[in-house]
Amino acid sequence: MKILIENIKTIVGANPRPQEKLSGKEMSTLPCIHNAWLSTENGLISGMGEMKDGLPAKAGFDKVIDASGKFVFPSWCDSHTHIVYAGSREGEFVDRIKGLSYEEIARNGGGILNSAERLNKTSEDELFDSAMHRLNEITSYGTGAVEIKSGYGLSVEGELKMLRVIKKLKAHSPLTIKANFLGAHAMPTKYKQNRQEYIDLIINEMLPVIAKEKLADYCDVFCDRGFYTVEETDAILQAGLKYGLQPKIHANELDYSGGIQVGVKNNALSVDHLEFTGDAEIDCLLKSKTMPTLLPSTAFFLGLHYPPARKMIDASLPIALATDYNPGSSPSGKMAFILSLACVKMKMLPEEAINAATVNSAYAMGLSKTHGTITVGKKANLFITQPIPSYSFIPYSFGSDLIETTIINGKLV
Ligand code: NIG
Ligand code: FE
């Protein structure tokens, strides 16, 4: 299919020579083309330019779209989600309103263990259907690439079931999907007195099958107070690396857990959450290629303090943004709301937030060569807004649905 979009008010993130990631001051630069046209062919962006310089003949296209007054954005890249799950957890939401904390709920067998109990009782087909529904939902919000974690199985069968569902989603959804193995998401109750037994199960029973069936691209651990220690995280990440799974982990959501350091030590592609990030963590990240990824809707939903995004960017770090879409700590996959939170609560500029949710979050999924900017030769994953006055209007008008048309792999969806 060949599509021509003409009279575009502004193409955002139109970068002819994109860097693989943007750090510090670079994050506030957002290349744009005004009064523009863009074409797609065979699933890729095939051309773009200013209207005044002339555009290709319309006769050669299957579809011509008039985007007068509208903006074209590269699709959001959501580099951290848990969208394969069973049931919902609004009971815990109400418990938190009444005063219980996320950690207290987890210690009482709720939280991740609650989702694991339900997931183990749910069939692969049901999990596939509900996750597919969520993928369609986030597609309508403008997301074009997504990372999905396991981690609600917490048993050999449960974890493999989740990863097989993700593999099937990859085959059936037009979105670009990366799978992350999170067997070490929580400690199942029956192993609480013998943690090593469960860790051995991850290393000796789960990882070999995952590698053999090519079920995961990355390996994750929830390295935090009350979850996995630094030593346990290190052992699991090194086992994953032996099977070619690069780390991409949960760290420092609940405390200065050492998670950032152990992630960097193991060459993690990203370390995610980072509510507890101080000078030592910033120094450690500055010496690495690891992408710090912030999930502000989790801080919003759990009432945590927000990660120090401003301090991190001012220290020359890159930042990626993602939704953490999951039933416990962030039951929403709406990237535009993440941008609003990033701007309002973490004082990121709209340009920084847009770059964090596109180029840098593409990097956090190993997709910078193909996703995250509007560049000839990259995947034609983009969306067209309703008529809006500026790109800052997206984070400004929080909660609004401003996307009119979504194109994935060069096809209208
Ligand atoms: O990213 N922090 C750990 N894991 C998830 C929460 C999962 C859950 O509560 O179900 C997160 O916030
Ligand atoms: Fe998460």
C-alpha cells in the first residue's frame, strides 16, 4: 500500500539522520517540518518534504490523506508494559485509598501474587484475547511498538504460558512487540522460606526452555526492597546473558536498592522506575549505555514521589518514558497521559517528553534503527492528530483523545 499525506501542518520528530538516543540538552531539540507532505510505501516511510518544494504525483498512491491543520507524529514506543494478565485489582486500589500501602498489600499475598494466582487459572486463549484487546486499545492511543513482560506466572508452566501468549501476539498484531522474561517479579509464597529453590527453577527450568523456543528478547528482575536482592538479581541476569538475553530491569521503585548499579554492571539495555535515584545512581548511569526509563503513571497511581527527571536530564542523562501498563500499579496504557505527567510532575519540556516517548523509548527496546522518528527508510508507524495548535497541546490537554488516524507498517488501522 502507498499512502500520501499532504498539507500536514507539522511533522514532528522529522529527523533525516536520527541519533540512536538523545541525552541531556539534546532532548530539548525536536526537529519539525512545517507545511509538509509525507509518503509511505511497502510499510516504510518513503519520502517527505515541504509542500512548497512540490510533492509526488497523487496518481501513484492507493490513498491520499489531507492533513490540513493536523500534526504527524512518530508512533509512541511503549518500552515497559505487563499487558498479559488475568482479571483486575480495583479491590487493592480501594484498600490503598483506605490507607494500606502497595508494599503492605504485597506482603499480605495481594499485589503481584494476586495476579499470579488468577493467571495460573486462566487459559492461554483467554489471556491472548484480553491482551489482544489491550494491544488494540493502545494502538488507538498512538502506540506503534511495545515491550511486554511475563511475570504473573511465577511457576514454570505459568511463565512459559505467558511468553507463548506474547509470541502469539507478535504473530497476530501489527505492532512491533518485544518479549521480556520476568520470572523474578515476586517470590511465590511457597518458596518464601527457600528463595534459592525458586531462583534455581528460573535458572535451570525456565531459561533453557525460553531460549530453546525463542520466547524472550530480554530478561527482567524486580530488584527492590521486599522483592529481589542485588545478589539474586545478579545471578539471574548472568544466567539470562548466557542464553543471549540482555537485561532490562525494574529498579529503585521502592528504595535505593542497588538495582540501577547491578543493571548497569550487567550492561542492561534499560533500568526502569527509578523513583529512588541519587547522585551515585546518576554517576553510574552516566558511565553506561543503559537507558534510564521513567514510569510516572506508577508514581501517580501508587502515590509515590516522582523520579528526579529534571536532575537526571540536567546531569546529561537520556530519559525514556513508558506506561508500565499492568493491573496493579498502572492500569492504563495511554502514552499521552504519561507525557502530561512527565511535563506537569517531573518538569520535562514537551520536546523532552516527546523525545523520551519516541526515540529514547525505541532505544530502550533495541528499535532505534527502525522506530522512534519520522525518517525515510524507517517503519511507517505514525499517527495523525486532529487539528491542534502546537505539539505542546498533546501533553497540555491531558485526558483528551486527539489522534485521528493511525498508520502501522504503512497500513491504516
Ligand atoms: O512495574 N514494580 C513491579 N512490577 C510492576 C507492578 C506489578 C503489579 O503490581 O502487578 C510495576 O509496577
Ligand atoms: Fe513494571
